[in-house]
Amino acid sequence: MSEAETIESHGKHVKSMYEHAYERAEVAANEYNPKNPFFRSKVCKGRYPYAPSDFAKKYLKPDVPIKLQNADGEQWEVCCAFNMSNSMAMRIVKGYCEFHTNNNLSEGDHCVFEVIKEMPVVLKVTIFRTVDFAD
């Protein structure tokens, strides 16, 4: 076997492991059902998470600050804006990049955003990291 074949097969193996870990993280996020209202979102490069219209109508308002809270209780202020393709859904935009960076989110991670306080709105974010599901 040549070195090129070894590198190619190693690359396919790593890709397969990543896809398996991604699927396991997604399943874990989908099986997690908090008692409070929530929505799920997959971390995608260059995209902000969006809240479905039914959730957004009840809990979010454009340009009104809310807090995102991680498992350690740290909070980040963010604001939402209407989603261009669906005027009732909202994206978490202003302040999200800082939350994303400070929590080391990676493409393929899954987040569950759960309402833990309504006035002002605080969303607890439970993160299912793809890397945690690697074999």
C-alpha cells in the first residue's frame, strides 16, 4: 500500500468518525426535552441560530435584549431580528458571535435554547458538542 493510499484511507476514516459523532450529537440533542419551552438549533458556519415562529412570537421581540446562559451560569446579552425568509421566525444576531466564541462552539454542534426566565428573557443553552461524541 502506498503512502497516498494510507493518507486517503485515513482521511475517509476521520470523515466517517466525524459524521458518526455529528449524528450522535444530533440524536442526543433531539432526545433532550427540557420541562420549559425550548427550541433546538444546529451550529452552522456563518449562520445565526433561529427560533421558530411559535417560540419567537411568545418569547422574543426584535431588538429587545435577552440573555443566553451557559451551563456554568455565565450570561451574554444578545438581540434578535426577524428572519428574512420567514417574517415570523427570529434569528439571534447581535451579541451571538461573542457567545459562540466564548463557548467554543464548532460547526455541527447542537444547542437547545430553554426559557428559564421570562422577564427579562433568559435562555439556558445546553450544548451537545460533536467532539464529545467522537469514538
